Amino acid sequence: MTHCARYDRGLVQGDAKITDEGYIRATAVVTRTGVFNYQNQDGSLRRELRHPDDVWDADSIASMELIPVTNGHPMERLLTAENAKRLAIGYTGESVKKNGELLMTKIVITDQDGVDAVTKYGRKELSLGYTVDVEQEEGIYKGERYDARQRNIRYNHLAIVDKARAGSEARIALDAADAVEFNEDKEMAKRKIKIDADEYMADDTIADHIDRLERDLKNLRDEKARVDDEIRMISEKLEKAEAERDSERDKNKDMTKEMSRETMMAKENMVALDSADFKSAVSERVKLYKSAEEHLDSEDLARLDSMSNQKIMRAIISKTRKSINLDGKSDIYVQAMYDTILDEKSSKVNLDGVQFTPRTDSDSNQSDVARARQKMIETQKNAYKGGK
């Protein structure tokens, strides 16, 4: 038993229809039972029986469902997952029916090249491609002699062809045991083809090959045009991105210059402010030292360099106003009390050479507290202005 490929003739049953989408739909007689004559690659003939038991086998019929339709038989002999996308122009239907000795199915052609092959170039006949196991067996079926029988028939694809006969199928790359159904009409079909500006008459094998080359060339040109468009769009995007980048870079440069100028001005202002603050702080410290020399003892004076302004003021207040408790008092309160002591000192007057202070000690202490409190309130009110 030999496993090989076969290519049988089929016919469109009735008129094919063009759908609104431009597809071709038709009912096809794809094969039959009986004795088939095949021409081997070496030119010899063999007669093989397609017995009803094999043709109507459920697995065999199921293999006919939804197989690819091709524009001519592929050079690869059969379709696979690797080449089906490239070669398929349509599909057979899901319903495969028996009609007497015939096997019928629906077909649809969806690819534009396939539709053109049927409508423009007259490629309207069918040729079924399938694999079988050929068993050597001689006999007679319905008066016809055969010398082999086909078993395990499995369908692979259905091709549209110009003439479903040996001559028009000579381009199929057959294995040694593969064969094409033979038709007694051996005349090669010819049709007109155009190459550049010249026209020629060529047999179907050459014409189909040229048609395929032209389609491939057209597809390549379309693909090139698409790639060129993509390259152009990418180039435009790159140019735009570069322009935006350059613009942003220039903008950043301007911003950097402006920030540098503002930074320099800020530094100059800070230097000026720092100088003024420094002078003010030195002056304040000198005043504190003089006041401390008048009110503090030598032990406190020895520690002045390590004391803050607040500590010095608290020490002076504690020495001059022993009745005032500064625990928990704020810095503002301390400042106000210290300013009160300075104000009292400047308000003392001399009458006839005698220093006179118009207050008793008790009144003075009470008045000092009141004035310090008032001074603190005013200081707090004016704190936002930067005053003491």
C-alpha cells in the first residue's frame, strides 16, 4: 500500500453568486465514486477505484469540511499551517452532502485575486487535492476494470483551475507516486498574456506562473509603499521631536540666565542685609555689655561672653528688680521689662545738683511691672513690623 497525493476534477453546480461584499459563493460537485484514470509523472496511466465504502467513510467526509480553496494547486503539493495563510483564497463549507454517486459542498472565495481569477480570467473549474493509501488490487467495478483501490481518503484543499485535466496541471510538483486525474482531451489550454507592452499566447502553466509573479510584484510594491509611508511619518515625528527639544533647550537656557541674574541680585541683597544685621547685633551687644557693667557683679561679668542677650537681660532684671519672678516669662516679656529699666534710668533728673526720682521704691516696683507689661503688649502688637 502506497501513501500518495491525488488531484481530481470537480464542477460548479449551478450559477455562482457574487455577494454584496464581493465574495463568490457556489455549490460544487467535488468528487464521485467509480474508477478514475490517473497519469503518473512518467506519463503512464493507472486505474484506481474509489469505492463507495471509502468515499462515504465518515472520517473521509469530515476531512472535506472547511478546507482551504486555492488559486491553482500549490507548488508545495499540499497545504499546511505554514503556507495556508499565503495560499488560501477561501474555504469549503461545513456541510458536505452525498448526492447519488457525487460528493457536494458549498464553497466561498473571499480573496480579490481569487475572485478576479474566476470573473476576469475564466478560471472556473475545480480540482480536489487529497491524500490516499493506494492498495494494489485488480477487479471490475460497474463494468470498468481497475488495478488499484484508494483507501483512507483525506481531503486537503480545493483548487480553482482553468481546465481540470492533465495538461493544465502539469506544473504540480508531484512525488513519484502522485498522479493527476487524466482527461482524454490532451490539448493544452492557451490564453493571452501581456508582458510590458507586448502580448503573447501562452499555455496555462506559463500564464499562471506569470500571473502569480505579477501579483507577488504588486504585493511587494504595495508593501514598499506602505513601508515608505511609515518611514516618512517616523521621520516627521523625529524632526518634530528634535525641534521641540531644541526649543525646550533654548527656553531652559533663557530661564537659567534669568535665574542666575536673580540669584546674583538675591545674594547681593542678602550680603547687604547680613551687613546691616551684623552691625545692629554688634551695637545691641555693646549696649548690653555697658548696662551689665552698671548692674552686675564681677562674677556675672566674667561670664558675659558665654551668655546670650536674653540671659544677660534676665540677669540685669533679677539684680535690679528682685521682686519680679521671671520663671516662665517669654522673651518678649523679658525684652519689655529690660527696656523699662533703661527708660527709667533715662527719665531720672537732677534738681539743684540732687538726683531726684519721683517715685517710692514700692511705687517704683509696681510701676515697673505695669510699664513692662504695657511695653510687652506694644512689642507684641508691633512684632510683625520687625520692631523690638
